[in-house]
Amino acid sequence: MKNNKRRQILLGAGSLSALGVPAVFAQQFPSRPIKIIVPASPGTAIDATARFFTEPLSKRLNTPVLVDNRSGAGGLIGYTGAANSPADGYTIILTGIPLYLLPLSDERAAPYDPIKDFAPVARVLRVPLAVVVSNESPYQSLPQLIDAMKKNPDLVTYSSQGIGSTAHLCSVVLNDASATKGKHISYKATSSAITDVAAARIDFTCQTPAGVLPLLQAKKLRVLAVTGSSRWEAMPDIPTAAETGLKDFEVSSQLDFMAPTNTPASVLELLSNEICSIARTEQFKDFCNKQIMTVEVVGHKELLPEMVRENVRWKRIVELSRGV
């Protein structure tokens, strides 16, 4: 009788495993600390976002949630580390656009696939960019800047923190959408790309709000337009690019929590529900407003097609940027 009973238990567990949900594992998760890999240094916007989630997520799951900063190689170290981690839910990663850009780079081949090697957990926010010029710039609006590039191709300069960066690709899309051509000046550091615009050595740049906010507050920079689908709540007087007449131009980044592929569906569902609940709180909305970011909550089931669309979109943009 004992053997028969044991056989029934094993058969039951086996049938659950066949569905991709190991019974004991699903019941016990989480039983130890959860690690959030951040592919950037402490103090960055993505790091601050990850750290916002650690305390409330720890309380909800009744287990420690820790941040593991793995900066370097433009995020490659963090993304590769996450892709190679056990698919058990105890390692997740907060990702941005570089997840898709790195495998498309001419300069290095990323040892992961952004779609095949990652399982979506939840999207929590979106970050529009800002088209900024020096406060001393003659360009008072985005149409004026576009008109100058039409009249003088390759004479109007724009900066970025490197070929293939979001700032570079955003400017490429701007030129494509407006049928213009600017001259790209590549820098090694984001700060240099921004400060040279503030000093009027470069005509414009497309950067995240957090990156340009200090110089905006110091009245060294001026925003011509934001590149998202809606205005910044913190700066409601700044128009979107679409509102200035450039209807085909919209570029923004986002932050998504992801897990290694083959993470059990029950674990993804649990993590997604809790993270989405935190992202819908007033506290998180206030956090995003201070960083000039927009709350955007997408659960794990809806996020996969979004990931596929992002991958296709950025591949097209990178191909467009070849030689620019």
C-alpha cells in the first residue's frame, strides 16, 4: 500500500511538471532572497527604479529582494548574466532599450537573444526623450530646427553618447521623419554630449529628461519638444513632436522586468501581479513624476507581443542608422 501511495504522489507531481509547473516549487516560491539585476551603476535612473521596488516587493512576497548592479559594456554584462541565470524566479532583471540594441550592434555580438532568452514579467514605466538646444540657440521651436536642417544638410550638428545609443537613434529617426540630415557628433560620455550642447558647441541632442534636467533648471538648455505620445506632466507647456507637426516621429524608452526564459508560468504570474500592483500606487506615480517618467503598466501575458514589436522596431531603426 505504501508503494502504491508513493507511486500516485509521484504520478501527480509528474503530471504537473508536464504542464511546466513543478508542484512543490510553485507552492514554496519564494523561499529565499530574490535578486534584481540592474545593468547599470548605482545612482542611475534604472537603478533608482529597481531600488524603489525592493522594499514593497519584499513585504508582499515576505522575502528579501536585493539589487545586484552589473554595469559595463553598455549593459552587456548584466543582460548576459541574467540570460544565463537559473530559470527559477530568484533572478530577474530590469531592462531598457539596450537589451534590443546590443545584439544589433556592428561592434560586438551579444551572446543572448532578447526574445528567446528572456521571459517577460512586467513593464512599469516609459521614458520619452527631449529634443534640447542651448538656451542661447537661435532655434526656438522644433519646426525651426527642422527648417535649418532642410536648408543646410549636414551643417546642423547633433550629439550622442555613441553610435547605436538611444540618443543617436532618436536623432536618426528625427531626420528620417522630417526628411532632413544632420551631422552626428559622437561622444564617449553622456555628460559631454549634453554639456557641449549647453555650451552651444553642438546644435541639439535627444536625451532622457533625467539627463538634462539639471541644466534645464540652470537655464543652460531649452526643450523644443518631447518625443513621447503625450506631454510631460512635470512640464506641461512643452509640446510633443507630433503637436509641432512631425506626426510620424515618436521615440521613447521603457523599463521592463524580465526573467530567464523557461521560468515557471506560476512564478511569472506571481511576480507580475505584485510588481504591477506596486507600479499602480500613488507612491510610484510620484516617484516617476520627479524623474519625469511616465507610469505604464503591462502584465507578463501582454508584454511578450510588446517585446516582439520593440525588437522589430529597433532593428529597423538600427538598419536606418548604418553609416549615419
